[in-house]
Amino acid sequence: MKRILLVPLFLSMFSFLSASSLNVGADAPAVTATTETGAELNLADAYKQNTYTLVYFYPKAFTGGCTAQGCSLRDAYEKLSTQGVAVIGVSTDSAETQKKFKDAERFPFTLLADTDKKVMKAFGQSGILFASRQAYLIKDGKIVYADHKGSTAKQAQDILDWLAQHQK
């Protein structure tokens, strides 16, 4: 009986601690994080260097959904690049794990090791355990597309579809 009462209490704690994710029109966070190589990357600089920057979040390297999400972006990387999209993946995995994940899946884009959850929090995630699967397309320092539910195998197609509808 006690266990049944604890479940709603436990779940309510997480809803209380949840943050509000950023929406279209918001300024894109200008935070610095560590890449899979151990180098520092300032996201504000990445936004300035590219027409679009896709910052996508995934909970854990080497898991089914996260691998499908990354492979979707890998497989469409050439199409995304020709549309001016730079891709940056973010999870709370260590730089070493991110490097192994990138190498194993042959990702041609940067992965950030957000071990201090600074990037997650800047994008409005609660930062309790792992990153929530989300994606943000940024242009001129503003969020122009926000996917709060998180795609997996269709992540790249969702971005390409949005670009097809919004680029003139």
C-alpha cells in the first residue's frame, strides 16, 4: 500500500521540477560546452558561422532511439548541409563516450558532452537525469523551429520538411 502512494508523489516531484522548454522566436542560448574531442564550443559562434544550426538533444549514447535519431541526421547530412544546416548533438554523456558514439556511428557532426547540464538548462530542460529528446533549429540567433516531443528515425526528415516549407 505504501508503495502505491509513493508513485504519485514521486511523479509529482518531477512535474514540479520540470522546466519550460524554449519556443519559436526565443533567443537561442549562447553557452559554451565541451565537444567529443575535449575542445570548447561556443554555441553563439556556431550560430554565426552557419545559416542554420540544429541543436538536438538525446538522452543516452548507444541506446536504440538515440542511435536512430543520430543516424537519421547522419544519413541526411549531405542534404542538410546543402540547405545550410550545421548539426550539433547534445547529451549528458562524457566526452569520451561521445567520441566513441560518434566514431561507432560515423557521425559527421559535433557532439557535446553536457555533463554539467548547462546546455540542457539553457534550453529550458529540467536537467534532473538525462536530456529530453528535443530539437531546435536556429537562424540568426533565434529559434525558428522547436520539436519538444523529439523525433527519432524521422529527425532529419522533420527538419528537411520544415526547410522546404519555410525557405523561399
